[in-house]
Amino acid sequence: MEWVPIGAWIAAAVIAVVVLGYCAFEIRWKARRLQRDLARLTTVQATLADLQADLDVTRRRIDAARIS
């Protein structure tokens, strides 16, 4: 009967290792996904900044044409 508590502890340890391994996998996967999303958003931000600059130049041209 001494094997019952030992078996229970071993089973608990195995389950804990599996759960922790799964959690580590999920965290790593989500971190990589967030890094990819950040890279995409950085690209979009740069594109939007360029577009904003173009719109500012266009607005100045329109204002200059109205004054003339």
C-alpha cells in the first residue's frame, strides 16, 4: 500500500510537467505571433506617416493655389 501515495505524487508530477510544458509552448507561440504583428504594424505606421506627409504637402499646395 505504500505505492499508492508514491504513484499519486508521480502522476501529479507528470501532469504538472505536461501542463507547464503546454503553457510554455503557448507563451512562446503567442510571443512570436505578437512580434510578427508588431512588425506588420510598424510597417503600416511608416506607410501612414508617409501618407500623412503627402497629405500635408497636398494641403499646402491647395492653400497656396487659393491664395494666388
